Amino acid sequence: MNQRMEPGEVQKKGTITKCPSCGAQVAAFASSCGSCGHEFADIDANRTITMLVNRFDEIEREVEQKGLGGSRRLKEILEKKARVIRDFPIPNAREDLQQLMYFIQPKIVESVKPDPNIEDWRAKFSEVLIRAKKAYQNDSSALEEFQRIEASLTSSIADKLKIKIKRNPLFVLLLLGVATLSLFGFVGSQISQYKIRQCEKKYEQGSNAEQKRLESLFSSVETQLRNKKYAEAMASVSKIRWEYQNPGCKVSENQQSVATWGEKRFELSALIQNGMDIEAAEKTAEAERQLAEKNAEANRQLAEKQAEAKKVAELAHIQAGKARAKAAAVQKAETDKKW
């Protein structure tokens, strides 16, 4: 059965030997009663906070005794405090967690003169907040309060800018200078981009016109090639070359167009030359054929004439033989008559 605290009775802080709620014996530095579960408020947090403050004082005395000064003194103090902040234990009691949060909160708020160990305090605050949320997971009002505290620690960009301005007035001049340079850079960039867009638009128009001109000429050469008008095709193909130039932009694309149409001109020239070679070969073959036919005809005619002459000669020989035989017969007859 729980014992109620009498009016005026104050819960002891520090080491508790009896539970103020049920009177049961408790261990030293316990955060709650093992019998009734009563949490001992203002014990761990107060002890932790006191320990922190005392330890910080000791650190400063230790550094002073070393005789350090200036930046070396400040650096060693901050390093020692950082280790203490990171390593000090977090209490378990819910009220104690709240008090510890309120103790750390001012140290992590963005301000003109922030705590030198603000990042260490911020890391420790996150640990305390996580444990507090878990301890108060069934307490909506406490959780809302924790969310409000978190929100208050989240500075906007505008708030951080104001703090930086207050910390260092020269930051304003620097910021204005950067803004001015950025503005000039932005304006210059816009002007440059506008010029590039205009140049690209002009290039697009010029290149399209040049493309159409060359495509029409290419088609004309192909027609002449099919019709075997090689001389006309060779004259036309010499005009197939990319002539549009716009050095302001699209340089690589323009160079690519020059190379592409150069290759097409070379290919067409090769086709035309091949056609001309074939045509010349055909003409030579035709001339040789005609010459062969002419020679054959002349040989035929010569053979006919020779055969005719031979027939005439043979006929003349026969007639001459007959004439000689007749003359011999006449002579014999006359001889016989004389006898």
C-alpha cells in the first residue's frame, strides 16, 4: 500500500534510500522504485547537470595550470569539453529527461554568439530527445511539446542569414558583392545564351537551305548517271560541296556536313568515272567488232574475186585448148588433102 507524502514533505535529491511513494528501500542513484515503479524526479538530471558544470570548471582550471594562453588554451578547453559532452550518461526518468532537454536547448539555438561546442551539444540533444520520446510515447501533450522544441531549433535560411549578418557586418558586403557578381554573371549568361539561340536559329535556316540545294543537285546527277550523260554528270558533281559557313555556332555540325557531302561527291565521282570507263570499253569493243566485220567482208570479197578470176582463167585455158585442138585438126586435114 502506497504511502502518501505529508504536506511540507520534500522529496530528497541526490541519493535516495527509501521510495517517497511506498517507502520501499531503493538502490543509490536509481531512477525509479523497484516496488511501485515511482520515478524519482530531479535526481539524475540535476546530478548530470551539476556534474557537467563542475567538470567544465575543472577543465578550465586544469588548462590554466598548464599555462596555456590564447588560441591554444581555447582549443584545448573546447576539445576537453567536447569529450565530456559526448560521454556523459543520460538519465532514464521522464522528468529528468525533460529538464536535461531544457538545459541543453539554449546551447544549440542559432544565435549571434553560439556556444563553441554547439555541434557536440546538438548530437547529445538528439540522444536525449530520442530517449524522451520513447519514455513519453503514450503522452500526446509531451510529444507535442517535444515537436515544438524541435521546430524551434530548425532555423530557416532567412533566419540563418540574419544571424550571419549580425555576427559579421562584412558578410553583408560580401553577400552584396557575390549577389552583384551573380547578377552580372546571370545577365551575361542570358545575353550569351540569347546570342547562341539566335546563331543556332540562323544556322538552322541556312543549313536547311544548303541541304535542299545539295539534295536537288545530287538527284540531278543520279538522273544524268542513269541516262549515261557522263560529261554533264561530271560537271554537275563538281558543284556538290557544302558551302554554307556560320562560324558563330554549330561549328562541329558544320564540319560534319562538309565531310558528309565531300564523301558523297567522291562516291558519285567514282560512279561517273566507272560509267565512263565502261562506256569507253564498250565503244572500243564496238569499233573492234566493226573493224573485224569490215576485214572479214573485205576478205570475203577478195576470196570471191580470186575464185572468179580462177574460173575465168580455167575457162580461158579450156577454150585455148579447144582452139589449139581445132587448129591442129584443121592443119591435119589440109595435110591429108595434100597427100
